[in-house]
Amino acid sequence: MNQRSEEFKNRVIGLTLSIIKLFKKLPRNLENQVFAKQIIRSSSSIGANYQEAQVAYSHKEFIQKLNIALKEANETVYWIELIEKSNDIKINTIKNESVEITKILMSITKPHLK
């Protein structure tokens, strides 16, 4: 894995850890419990699929894994928006990082769309 790949992987890990820390501060109600499971799953899946892409057997598999990571990143942005609205808070740092990660993955996969 090259330096840029490692830096991106660390950004994704940092995003998931920031989300976990956020939920430690939010009220423990039913909605937040559901949101926590969903967003931790989607954000950690970004990194897992990115990691798998790095050892793909073919270019096709590489793109498939990155497309899954992109979908999970997009889902993470959705959950952030829902968390903000349901808790009447702004979590700009986490939201901005999620959007940036989504854009990066989109820029990698977009040339390969058919």
C-alpha cells in the first residue's frame, strides 16, 4: 500500500472513531441506538472494503470493492444528516470528512463507470 492509500485508510479509520466518540456523548435513546448501529456499520464498512480493494485479484474486483466503499460512504452521510436533525445538533467536522471521503471514492471510481 502506497503512502496516499495509507493516508486515506487512516482518514476512514479516524472517521469511524470520531463517530464512535460522538455516540458516547449523545443521549441514550432508542433512535440514537438505531443510528449508532447503522452509522458505525456503514462507516467501518468503508474502510473494510477499501482494505479489501488493496489486495484485489483483478482490476474489476478492485473497482467493485471501491464501489461498495463509495455506497457505504454515501450511506454514512445520510445517517449523519439524520442524526443532526433528530438531535438538533450540527456535527460539521464529521459531516465534512464523510463528504470528502465520498468525493475521493467517487473520483477514483467514476472513470470506471460504464
